[in-house]
Amino acid sequence: MSSWKSLLLRIGEKSPDYGTSSDPKEHIETCFGVLRRELEHSPNEVSQFLLQCAEQLPHKTSLYGTVIGLLNLENEEFVRKVVENTQSNFQDALDSGNCNRIRLLMRFLTVMMCSKVIHPSSLVVVFETLLSSAATTVDEEKGNPSWQSRADFYVTCILSCLPWGGAELTEQVPEEIERVMVGVEAYLSIRKRVSDTGLSAFEDDDENVREPNDKDFLEDLWGRIQVLSSNGWKLDSVPRPHLSFEAQLVAGKSHEFGPISCPDQPDLPSTISSITCGKQKHDAELIYPQRIRRLNIFPASKTEDLQPMDRFIVEEYLLDVLFFLNGCRKECASYMAGLPVPFRYEYLMAETIFSQLLMLPQPPFRPTYYTLVIIDLCKALPGAFPAVVAGAVRALFEKIADLDMECRTRLILWFSHHLSNFQFIWPWEEWAYVLDLPKWAPQRVFVQEVLEREVRLSYWDKVKQSIENAPGLAELLPPKGAPNFKFSVEETSEGNGQHALSVDLRTMVKGRASAREMIVWIEESVFPVHGMEGTLNVVVQTLLDIGSKSFTHLITVLERYGQVIAKLCGDQDKQVMLITEIDSYWRNNSQMSAVAIDRMMGYRLLSNLAIVRWVFSPANIEQFHLSDRPWEILRNTVSKTYNRVCDLRKEILSLKKSIVSAEEAAATAKAELVAAESKLSLMDGEPVLGENPVRLKRLKSYAEKAKEEELSVRESLEAKEALLARALDEFEALFLSLYKNFLNVLTERLPSASTCVTLQGLKSIHADSMAVDVEESSAMEVDDENGRPKKSQLNGGRMSSVYNVGEKEQWCLSTLGYLKAFSRQYASEIWPHMEKLDAEVLTEDVHPLIRKAVYCGLRRPVDGL
């Protein structure tokens, strides 16, 4: 890398590029001196790289703004082009709805204004353009309030710029910035307060009615800005390096920032209804999502004593680093640990990372990314961060009963993965009390699932050794993962006849018999004697046992003898029997059971409808609140079906681009041929129409091939579109089946709608009946001779062995939670079928808690609840 590029990248850091100096002023001077010389050779490259750094290392924006301000004193023309390029990039970002780029370019404009590069009035014009668009959008008569998320985003961008330049704007253009502030206040008065319903990590937050003084994210940010303004815009978290060069920068020429325009708001739906407006609102929130939802998992005494605006700025820094450095985790952790702020922020950093890990409907990146960042931060800050992460785990564990089911699953996967990188060390004795809780208590289930996932990442004996300080927790370990083969040498309960058939089948596989030969053998020798159930039993168990050594063995068996299974299990009833056999064989290993079912679905040996039917079979229903096993299989099934739709859409998009290229190539080839045919040339001294025959023949060949290529791509597109239509129909059928199954099992078990319409009411049913018993037992419990309460009474100041939600109620809570999670995760595909869903599933007589779970997942308002 060129030295000037390295200087730009490492400005403000302890780096060999800057020697022993860590003073930002010296860094700016050094960088400015090198860039000034480089402008003589490659101004365009410098401009492009400078803008790239400003966008992708936004916590250094103020440093880059100051460097540009100094360059403006020496080379106004270069800086004018930088401003023009920024304006062009900003307009492109607005047109494409690139939220991060819009926000960061506005911050960049603000710091350039502070360095006298851009006139303050130009920045105010940008603010007012966005504010005008926002106000129009939420206007009931002129606008489209379904797109309020875009309007809120624009206003959030304006407010988030003020910590970087509020002082300068107030000093230089006080009336204009006051006009902006009044405009923001007016906007806040006409917009609707945003609810986090369906997107909160904690279930209780979805039920609590907002108090008049409660604020949503934008209102909270406005409150922080008002506090900052009243404090004279003094802030510790925003570096202001331009002040060190104020005497020089004041001599620079301020440039005008070109006009920008916000994209037109989408038209209102042709038919106004709660469904059409709800779908537009959902689409808008996908493009302009709220960036963070604070978890507030630490008590106030634990978190750093930060000013309100400092917290917001540090969150912005952390989120920006997570976003732009997602491809290099160690660099990401290094930047996160060394933000340019003069105070400690470990608790805020942990809370911000966990807020992203548990973000609903999905985190910005794969959960594994956050796992790796947390691991690297623990290694980079060994004296501070591991204890903070442990505190976050304990805080979330205390509230696990209220945690959304999707967040609970993510937390289990993260925690087990995290521990696997630190020798599975954890003070399990702190949680040993979960053994005293009922088997359905969320804390007990959490520990059980974490241990099960740990075994997947290591081996059973290692995990058992890791809990030696709480040996009783071995009760929650999964069984050792050996297969449960019915026809092993030791197993004789199935009868000698089937055992002999299993041996014969194994011999055929070893002899590399073809699938056709095996089918003939089954039809002639097995099925007539043992019937369908016995045949399926022998064939599936034996083939699974042959493929049990490894994942590769399983794939080999399925590829070689998948036709045999397909022949036996041609309808849904047989496929349900097949899944039952798989689950029976791998009953001691939930991972391999899920893998085998997933692979068979991939080979089209199992339909998604058969898997849904099996998941909702009586044996599995009883496990809904006790184990993740059936839910993992269901998640994999829905995900695989959805991924088929996504893959086909990507292929169709690619083919449409290919058609455009093919059309252009065909048109070019035809134009060349026509031009050649119409050209006069001399032959034997006489003018003849047409070029050299050899060239004409070649051009005709090119034109024909180009046309054939275009037709071929069009045929591929038609075929893919037909496959997509089929995949969408399959997805619709899957979700209707899924919802109907949820409806049936929940309707059977939920208490009457006349007595229970809220989750809190559901939780309190068992607690109310237990209240008297708890009072009596606590009064009668005898302390030991030293006056200390018994261990079952107290654990860290908690009545830890008490969980006052009954099993039936917990089953309902868990199942409703999963119903909401599925609705939320696939909302984009469900909204187009909302009318059908209302007509066939969410009818008027459906239980209000079922309707609420679905509507919360889709973020659709629930009337009367």
C-alpha cells in the first residue's frame, strides 16, 4: 500500500506510520503534508480514497474533515471536486435508500462545514430538504404515512449531525439552525409514535401500554439533543481537531454544496385497508430500519456514567465499526476497543453488541460474527471485558423467562459457541439451583439446551468434566449420541426375521447392489411378508446405520439408495413414518436427527408438509416447551423452503441482466451485418452492393449466434419463472399448513378467551392458584440451627427454586412465542397472502392470543388488544 494511503487509514491511531507520536494534531499535519505533494501526481485517486475513508472509518470523520480543510487552503480546485463528488454520492445514496451512506455522508458534510470547506447555509439547506420531505410523507392528506420510517430516518440523520457541528451552526447561522430545530419539533408533533411491538427482545415489552411520557427512539434522540444544546454543545465523545487549526482554516474559501432532492414517496395503495397499508409499512421498515433497540440489561449502578448524548455517539461508533469491518474481525475488535473517547465504555460496548446479536427480526450479520467479535474483545481486554460479558449473560439469564423465543435460541447458540472457545469454563454452581425448578422452567431449559449444544461442539465427556463444580447438572446433559439401531447383534426384540433381512440388506449394500436391484428384492422378498411398516422399519434403520459413521457416509447412502426410500415413501403418510424411524434411530442425537431429515428434504425424499405434520404429532407436541429438538427441525424445514424461493429470485434477476446484455449483443451484431450488406464495394471495377463475402458470412454467423443466445437466455428465464411460481405456491401451502397446525394445538390448550387475553394473564393463572400454598410453605419452612435459610430458599438473594408458571401455561407461552417468531421472520412472504390467512386461519372466533402472536410478528395493529 502507498505510504499516503497508509497514513490516511491509520490517522489518529498508534501506528508505525506516524512514529512514536499519538497526538492527532501531529497526525493531521503529517498527513496533510504528504497528501499536498501527492496531489501533484494523482489527485483523482486521492479524492476517491479520502471519501472512501470518510465513509468506512466514520469514527475518524472529524480528522478527515480537518485534513480537507487544510488542503482547501492550498488547492481550492481539488477540494471543490471533493465537495462535488460528495454531493453526487449523497444524491445516489438518497435515490437508492442506502441508509448508512446517507447518514455518514451527512456527518462528513457537517465536519467539512466545521473546517470551513462548506458554507453553513448549504448544510442547513440539506437539513431543510430532508425535513420537508419527512413532513410531507407523514401528512395524512398529501403524503403516505405508511412510509413514516423513511421520514423518521431523515430526521434522525439531521439530529445525529448536530453533535458534530451544532456549536458552529449556532455561532455562524443561529437563525437558520433555530428554524431547523423548530421544524424538527413540528415534525415530532404530527408523526405517530413508533411502537416496538413484535421487535422487542422481551415479551413483556410487547404487552405494556406506553405511558404518555414514554419515548420512542426518535423522541429519545430529540431529548438528548435538547440537553446537549442547553449545555452549549459540549461533548466528550466527539473529537474537534479543527479547533487546533482554527486560525489557519478561517482563511479558507467555503464552497457551496449543490442542490439535492429526496426521492418521491411511493403512491398510496389503490385500495386503502389495514392490510395494504400494513404491507407498505412493512416494506418501508425493511429499507429504513431502526438501527438499534437498546436492551438495558445492566442495572444503572453497573453502567458507565455517561452524558445522554455521549451514549448515543459511542453506540454510533460501535455500530459503524461493526458494519464496515465485518470482514476483518480482529481489526474490528481493535477499533472497538480503542474508540477516540476519554472515558470507559465496556458495559455500553457489551450491551450494544448484544443488542445487535438479539436484533429482531434478524441481526445485520450472521450471529457467528458477533460471537467472534466478543471472543476477540475478551482477548484484547482480558482485565475488563470477560467480566462484563459474564455480567451480561447473568442479566439475560435472570430475564430468560421474558426473553423472546427467537432471542432465546440465539442466546443459547451464542453462549455455547462462546464457551467452546474458553475451555467450556463457567461457574455452573451458580445455576445449579435450576435442578430444583420444574422441568419446563425457562432457566432450566436454557441450561439444558446450552449443554446439548456444547456436546455438539465438543464431546460428551469433556462437557461433563466442565460441570464438575455442579455435578448434579449432569442430569441435564443429553444422552451419549450413539445410534439406536433396532437390529444390532445385541438387540433381538424386533424378531429374528427382520434381523436377518437387515443383514441381507447390509450385504447387498456392501456388494454395491444397484437401487433397482434393491427395489426388486424388497418388492419380492420383504414387502409381501412384513407389510409396509415392517419393510420401512428394516430398510430405513439399516440404511441409516450404514450411513451413521459420518456426514459423508450419510450423503453417500442417500445418493446411492435415495430411489429406494422414494419408492417406499411416495405419499405424505409414508413420509411421516419415515421421519419417525429417523427420529427413533437418532433419538440419542438430536443433531444427527435434524441433519438426516434436512438432507432427505434436500434430496426431495421428504416434503415440507410431511415434516410439519410430524412436528405437530402428539409425541412432539408434548416437547414444545421442554426441548428445542422439534423446533430445530421445523426451523430448518421452513428455512430450506424459503431459501429455494430466494435462490430462484436471484437467478431470475441474473438472467434478466443477461437478457439485456444478449439483446445488446444481438442488436450490435445485426447492425454490423446490415451496415456491411448495404456498403458499396468495387469488384472487377464495378460497384457491387455488399462487402467481402467472407466477412459477410462471418457477420451473419455472429448475428445468428447472438440471436440464439438471446433466445436461450429467454427460455431459461421462462423455466426459472415457472419454478419460482411453483416454489411460491409451495411456500404458501407450507405456511397455511403451519398456521393451521399452530391454531389447532393452541386452541385445544389455551384457557377460555373470556378469562385470558394477555400473556401476563396466562402467566398468572398458575401463580394465583399457588399464592396461598407459597405463603403457607414459607411460613412453615424451618431454618437450620444457625438461623440461616435453607439452600432451596436462597440463591444469591433469589427465591430461585420457585417458578410460578404451570406446565400447561408454559407450553402455551412457548408455542405462542414460536408462532410469533415464525410470523416475524417470514413476514415479507406472508404479507401477500394476508387476506387468505385472515379468511382461513385468523377468523373472527380465533383466540385473541393466537391472533396477537401472529399480528405482533407481522407488526400489524391488533384492535382492542
